[in-house]
Amino acid sequence: MPLKPNSATIFAYQVGFGDCFLLRFDYPDKARHVLIDFGTTGLPAEAESDQLLKIAVDIQEKCHGQLDAVVATHRHADHISGFATKKDGKGSGDVIRALKPTVVVQPWTEEPNLGVNAQGPADAHDTGQQFKHALTSMHHVAQQLLNLIDNESKPFSSAITAQLRFIGTDNLANKSAVENLATMGASQCYVFHGSASGLEKILPGVTTHVLGPPTLRQSEKISRMTSTDKDEYWQIQLKRVIADTAVAGNGVPVFPDQVAAPGGKLPMTVRWLANRVKESRGEQLLQIVRSLDKQMNNTSVILLFETATKKLLFPGDAQIENWQLALSKEKYQKLLADVDVYKVGHHGSRNATPRSMWQKFAKKGLAGKKNRMTSVLSTKPDKHGQVESGTEVPRATLLKELASQTTLHSTHALASGKLYEEIFIQF
């Protein structure tokens, strides 16, 4: 008789603003464990600084020293910072590495040998969008933005500065975590829409569908922000940020032979204009960094785990450009219609739960509905976006809908000191 799981347990860890989910599939012979993401860019206020190490040790205990698979949906810090190692070998990433996962799954854009002109995996000499190179340029933009904030005295309002720092930090390369993921495990699997997941042998009796990200051949929508005409979009933005830093007094002045007067010496009657210009400059930089953030989210791995009786959807931070290819196909529309468990995309942002998909979820409904849909959310309020502009994460309207139409489990509702929430799914 073919081996198949009879139940699953999701351990949703308290990482604040980030994702960390340990999936345990219970088989008659043994349990198998898959870790999906491990990172944060904002721990809960009451959490201690070694929270990620505590989580890594707890994962070690739960899987009895052996992880079957690691999935890193994309390289944002709030999804992979926990994989970072330390020189003394006592980092959270060192603990996970010692669990010797059989396979590590990442998006195709992370393949080390990918050529700069690649449109998909292993296309080292293909012509087209220089997408992977653009991703690298994004990290330089993020670093320059942080340099601007750190080196200039009060360049913007506290609200704009906080947003720039938060999103900029999330988009730094996090070299230690990236290198650890690229070298841990017995095998590496770089996935894209419709490809094998790499989990086939790990999870017998479970079909794991890879819905995203698409390659550039499959959908150029994921690369909309990477180029403008013949120039690389992110190289252009990098030049803009460096120039902006110079204007602010942190680099070579635009007019080196002219005397520069600090804003504080402006007549009182026109200082309001200086403040307006400063805030306008901050808003422009926010547009750049938000574009950067969106682009990286569009490389997210989207996995749908299908058993004989249940479906579990884990979409990372995938946004609409990433989703569009899967949602355009009848095959995936039918697969998604009866999802039982939905890991809410991008910490509850408004642009990561496509309305068309949400409307077709057949198992959502009011409390008391038989086989009602379960949703799982990992987030921390007041870290991303603004209520005033309707960009807050988690989005209030989405939270209301999730609470009304699904059985919602959210890490930001966990009691102080609680390390995780445990969600049991009977197959």
C-alpha cells in the first residue's frame, strides 16, 4: 500500500514581522519535517534578542535532529535572516545547518550559476532581461538608502525615515544567510512555475504544486520594474540615490565652487518650502524602495501541498505579478478553489491575496461552516505601510475578512512569551 500521511501540524513561530513555519507530516512509519522560511525584521517588543536562536533550538527538538527539507521562498531578510551563521558556530543558521536537510528549495533566481542574461533556470547564455543582475543592483540601492539615513542628520520626518529603514533593511543581501542556504543540504532545487518541487521523495503521498514564481519566458510581468528602455532600472535608481546623497552633503557637491548655505540659515518666511522639498525627496525615495520591495516579492516561491483530502497553500510574499500566470490557468483555478489552509501572503498586505483568488475560495464562510477554511498569518502591526494611505500591514480590511470567513491563527495575537502556535490538520 502506498505510503501517505494521515495528518499534518503547522508550527507558526513568533518572529514578529517575518515568516517561520515548520510543517510536520505524520506518516505511519515516521514524521517528516519541512521548514518554510525563517527570518524577521522586527521581533515583538517583549521578545529577547536570542529569539531566533530559541526558535532554531525548538525546531531541532521537534524534528529530532533531522530536517527533511528547507524552503526559502525568497531572499528578503524577514524570510531568511534566521539562516545567518556566526563565526563561533552558535548562530540560528548554524543550528539549522546541523539538521542536515535532505533538500533545500529556492526560487530559480537564486541559482548560483545563473547567467546575468538568463530568463529562467540554467539559461546561462540566453538574451533578454538581466533579471538576476537587477536583483543584485537592488541590494546596492538598499544599502545606499540606509547610508543616506545614517549619515545625514534628520534627513526626513521620523515616519518616512522609519519606513525607509525598515524596507531598506529587509532588502539587504544578508550574505551569510544566502551563502548558508546555497550550501546546506544534500541537494539544491531551484523552482519555477510548473516545475518539480524537489519534495516528491521527501513527502510521499503529497503532490506539491509549484505555482510560482514564473520564469521571464513564462511571464515578463515579474520584471516590469527591472528596466527602462535599454538601461537597467535599478542601476538608474542607484545613481539617483547616490546623487541624492551628494546633494544632502554626504558626497561630492553638485556645484563644488559655490558656497552652500544650510537650511537653518534660510529666512523664517521660506523655511516651510525647505521642509516641503525635504519631505518630497523622502517620498520619492520611498517610491524607489517600495518598487524594490515589490520586485523581490515577485520572486517568491508559491507552493500548494495536496493530499488525498486536504490542500495547504504557502505563497511566501508573492504579489499579483507573480500570481497572474497561475491564476490565468483553469487547472490552477480548480486546484485553488478548495484550499483548506491558507498561509496569508506577505504578512497580510493588501496586494498579496488576489481578490479573484479570494472570491473563489469555496471553503471560506462564517463560523460553524463544515470543513471551514483555516488561515495562518505571521505578522507584526505598525512596521510597514500607513493606515492613512491604506497601505498598512496587516491590512485592516483583509484582517476583518479573514477573521469573518476563516478560522484565523495569527502570530501577532500570541500571548507574550509564547514561542509558536500549533495548528493540527487531520487528513
